[in-house]
Amino acid sequence: MRGPVAHTALETTNPEMSMALTVDTLVDSLAIRVDGPRAWDEKLTMDWTVTDEGRTRHLLLLLSNGALTYRTRSTDAASETTNRPRPPTSP
């Protein structure tokens, strides 16, 4: 190759690009944009319900100590359980 190399900026804020990402990749792309030192003292919790690739999932996003992490669980009826404390029994 002769001559200067053309530098092309990658546009990461394009909505079409975001729509092509899976939910996991989208959350990862948000996580790498967090400015850790500035967000060190911030606390944030987000509870998302999303449908991706034909399945609905709940994601719990947590911002703590300058890092954005997430947990996911399926919304299958069989996997959902409710735990309640047992009422006290009388003697």
C-alpha cells in the first residue's frame, strides 16, 4: 500500500448498531462505558424485563464500586418460586 492510511471512526451510537446486539452484548457495552473512578461512590439498581430472540428474561443491573454488573433469570413459570416466612406456631 502506498500513501496514507485512511482512518475511519466507528460510530457506536448508531441506533441500528444497538438494535443488532443481543441483550447480553448491549449490557456489556454499557458496562465498559462506566467511568469507574467517577462512579466509585454511586449505587444504582435497575430491574429490566426484556424479550430477546423469542424469550423473556429479567435482568438485574447493579452499579457498585465503579462497576456495572448484571444477573439474569428466566421468566419460565416453572422456574419462578416464592419464598414466604412460615407463620409462628402456637405452643
